[in-house]
Amino acid sequence: MQNKYNTKPKEYILEYLKGHKNQRFTIKEMYDSIIALGFDINLATIYRNVNNLEKEGKLLKHQGADSKCATYQYVENTDCLAHFHFECIKCGKVSHLGYKETNDFLKLIKNKLYFTVEPQNTYIRGLCDKCKGVFINL
């Protein structure tokens, strides 16, 4: 069994990602942001730690079919793997669809189109209410 230990660079990365839970980042964006905060870290260290954090289940990796660059989002628990995600194309905010709604939609897709969807890799992109300038009170 591999020992899991925390290093300063790993703590820097986790601190940054936990502070931005509702966003996805490329490794380069993480690096630039962490450096801007004054932390001493190099790009290779970010790559290594992001890879390890993904294996530990603390990061959700997303790579679109048309993208050469993966993005990562901090995951507090594995519940994030069981529902759809909405991403604002303007501000980058990521919101989560509830489990019941996700399951209802998955059943519809499977029964009508005979297609199985992986919710953890599904991001529906559009504009959030704030970026559209619309505020809805439910």
C-alpha cells in the first residue's frame, strides 16, 4: 500500500482548489493562480500532485472531445460523480443538478435513445443567471 502524505506543495494546491470548488482549471491556470498568491511551487510539481489527487478521488478530471487540455475540479466527496454539472461559459462557475433529476434524465436517455451517459463527465455549458443579468427567486 502506497503511503499518502501531505507536502507543502500539495497543501498549496488543495488550499487553492478548496477555495474555488465551483470552478474547473487547467494545470497551467492552477499554476499561474498559485504563483500569483505567492506560493513557491513549480509546474512539474503541480502536474505530479494533480495526478495523485485525481487518483485519490479528490479531483474530477474533464477532457472534452474537442479539447487537448484537461480541466480539473475539486471534489469533496464521491457524490459529485453521480450527477450532471452545469458550467457558465462566461464566469466558469460550476453548478450541480440534483440526483433525482439526474437519474430521471439518465433513465429517459437510456429508454428513448438506448444510450448510457457518464454523469461525472457531463458538463452542460451555458450562461448562469448572474452572467445573463437575470436573477430568479424560486
